[in-house]
Amino acid sequence: MSILVTRPSPSGDELVTRLCALGHTAWSFPLIEFSPGRELSQLAQQLTALAPGDLVFVLSQHVMHYAQPCLQQTGLTWPASLDYYAIGRTTALALHRACGQNVLWPPEHETSEMLLQLPTLRRLKGKKALILRGNGGRELLGTTLAQRGAEVRFLECYQRCEKFYHGPSEGKRWRDRGIDTLVVTSGEMLQQLHRLFPAIDREEWLLGCRLLVVSERLATLAQELGWRNIKVADGADNDALVRALQTT
């Protein structure tokens, strides 16, 4: 098995290191990189505008990479009176380390659908919900919280920027290295990967690779794009990806 990991640094590099230590052949090929979000400077103001019992959602560990230093610069800490939620275990741990509060996250798959099944999110009339995210995404979460009575506000803490690669050169490079397994952790990156390579590489190689994704939604998208050998990990963190690759 020769594995191409497309998730961005540093998580992608960490996953490759772990896989190589387990005896696999793995390469890092990050498809996106990050920069501060356009609304990051509003974070302190938005947090202080929340009342006790209001909700804060952190949708990626990348949020914490930018949000925590931003709050430290303003001298503000995460209010203890708020209820905190995260999209998955890794993000929850990062948020807990920063705020010192209890953080809830979905116990199984790290998706908006699973997060919305938490009992504490069923009735939200009169609550405010601040959703900290990158540039776009997770619209279902905001829409459903609003339907349940919450006043929803999104705040862009970071931006995802597509990295540029020369498709024909990369197609030759990864085919020569015998890549037969792909790790993709977002729909945005899956579509980017699909359109990056020339049609001949896509048909003769890319779509024939085993594909590891992190949700059923991504698996459905992959099928629509032409992949057939698809496996869904039981989470989006590196631990879950390693477990899935060990049993592929």
C-alpha cells in the first residue's frame, strides 16, 4: 500500500510520519493551506456579546490555531458561562485546553448531523449561537440551529486557500511512486483532487485508487465523481485514519 495524504499541514505531515513508522509508504500532498480569517478581529467582541447559557461552536482545530492567540492578544479568556461544542474529538480537546470548560462533541462520526443529535441542542429558543469556522461550510448546522430557535452568527476565524500544483507533472510523479490509496478529509479537497489531473491520469489511475474519507456524505460525493473503492473512517482525526488504513 502506497498512501497519498492530502490533508493540510501540520495534521497531514503528522499522519505521514505515523504511517511510515508503522511500515507503510506514505507521502504528504496538502491541497490547501490556511491564513487568518477576515472576521477574526471581531472574535472578542462577539464572545463578550453572548449571555450566560449561550452557545459557542468550534468547527475545526484550525479555528483554535487562530482564535486562541487572538484572544490572548486582547487579554480576554473564553467565558466560563457559555456552553461549548466542537465538531469532533481533536477539536474538542483543543478547545478544552484553551477554555478549561466542558466541551461536548458527537460521540461517533464528526459531522454536523451527528452534532445536531446531541440532546442539549434540541430546544434553543432564546439562545444565541456563535459558530466559529473557516471561510464557508457547515451551513446545515446554522440552518438547523436557527430552526430550533437560536439566533445564529457565523464568524470566519481562518481561510482555506487552494494550493497550486501542475496537474500533469503531479500525475506522473504519483503514478511513478505507485500511489494506490488516497486520504481525503473534505469535499472541497476531493473535488480539487478530481479536477487537478489530466483526464487520462484520472481515468487510468486516480479513480482506481482506494479512497479513505471521513463521512458518508464524502463517500456519496466520491461515488458521484467516479470512485468505487471507498472506505469511511470512524472519525476525522489521525487516530481514526490510522485505524482505518491498518484495516484497509
